[in-house]
Amino acid sequence: MPKKPKAEEQGPKPITIHTAGLSLPQAQKLRTLLTEQGWKFDVRQYMLFFAQKDKLTVACYEKGPKVVVQGRGTQEFVQFTLEPEILGEAKLGYEEVHNPAMFEPHFGIDESGKGDFFGPLVIAGCYTDAESTRALMEAGVMDSKRIGTDAKIRELSAIIRQTRGVAFSSITLAPEKYNELYGKFQNLNKLLGWGHAKVIEHLLDQRPECPRALSDKFASASLIKRAFSEKAKHIQLDARTKAESDVAVAAASIIARERFINWLFEKGRDIGRTLEKGVSAAVKDTARALVKTHGPEFLKQIAKVHFKTAHEIAPDAYAHVEKPFFKREKREK
């Protein structure tokens, strides 16, 4: 009886999740196709439709629109239905043809906690090359905002840190430090630029030969370049929208998210309260309870006090901010 091939001899595991952008006509065409094929539909918040068949789901989100295919059979559905019949292009399996730069050595930089009242701002970076990019893709590494559970974030973060060839670094600006730095910069984009530059410099200590870094276009790339020390002046810095489609940036987003959720959990355990994500009504209720117990100054230890939420909770202690805390800068000419 022939021996069963070893795992590494069986080829890469099939993907179990895939995301693609759609136009509204394409979304409607996909819904019609799934209806004809007997898929079961359900109503879900923020979705144009949600369909399920066997162990495969297709979720089409209003924002984008975009479609997320997940479960057993994802790869076959994308390659034989979604791409040829809806998108009219073949990309899955051809990433190195369509996006060769993603497989070249580079740093990817991303952050977590930027829009959350409670918790730190975490900025992380990952170095990848062709071999590690392929390994991370096979492991299912994707932008952290597309990952539904904290458990999955932690699982993927462990895989990233253990993947051969990957280098990573992060800085965690706990609320007290964050509030101090925001008071100095008076602008979130400048603070982000400083943080991205620091992470890139830390990565250069590990991979000094790396020629390029990529981050999301939160603002002008010059903000990061201005914050570079001499050792980072040679780096080619690229900043573009939806940079999280790059595996190195996606890996950085997962590392950053893990640090963020771990901080919330540990701090919440220390103070005996659950610190929720975002700026929801539950976040405000928790903040009010903590201010009532510990006083308004306590917010500086757990929250970003330039958010208008701080003024809502403790108007006498925190001034109302007229302009938005986050503003995109005009593109450089």
C-alpha cells in the first residue's frame, strides 16, 4: 500500500475565505445566479444579501459593495463561478502575475485603535518576501478588519510571528502616552506619521537591506518621510488606499489588532470593567460609570480624551473639539 504523502507534498491548502469588490450590477447578477442555483438567502445587517449552500456562505456587503465568500468550497466557487461569470477576470492563483510587488521584499505598516475611544493606538509593521508572502497567504492572512473574532486574530498573529522569513515590530501608545503625544502634535495624521516612521526604523534594525515600505494612505506620505531619521532616508515609501490587500500590510494589521485587543482585555481585568471597542452607546455607559467612580481624570488612563466622547462624558474636564479628530490631507502636487 503506497504511503500517504506528507503535508508539504500535498500542495497548499485550499483557501476558505475570499473577498472581492463588486459593482451594483455585478452584485445583482450574483444574487440572480445564486437564486437560480438554489442557494438559501437570509437578511443580515449592512448586507445587500447573505446566501448559504452546504458549508459555503456568500455575503455581499452594502459598503463597497464587496463580496466575502467563506467556508469549504471557497476556492472552487471563486475560480469557477465568481471570477468567470461575475467578475470576468481570473485573479485567484495568479497573484504573482497581477501583483508582483507584493512578493518582493518590503515592509507593510498598519495601525489599530485609531477610531476606538478606549485603549491604545498600536502601530505595527511586518517584513515579507516571496516565500513568506506565499506562506502567509496559504495560512489565510488578511486585513484584520475582515476577521470576525478575537480568537482568529490571535491565531493568525501566532502564525505570522512563527513564519520563516517574517520580521515584525510594533509600538503601543497606551492612553496616557497617546494623550501626551496628541497634545504635542495636535493632529492625528502627524502622530500617525511619527509612529509609522518609528516602526519602519525598528524594522530596519532587523532587515537593513529592505528597500521599500508600504502603508495605507491615511495622509500625505511626506508626514512619514519628515519623521524619518537618517538611517531610513533610503527607503522608498509607498502609501496607497486599500493597502491592506498587500499581505505584509495585512499581517501588520493583525499584529496591531492583537496588541490592541490584549491591552483592552488586560486593562479591563485590572479595573474590573469590560472596555468595549469603538465609540458605541455601551462605550459611553462604561465611561460614565468609570468617571462616576474614579473621576474624570481617570479617562486619561484608559481613553483618547481628544475624542468628542470625552466632552460628552465629562464636559467640565474636556473641551469640545470643533474640527474632526481625523482629517485627510490634500494630496501632494
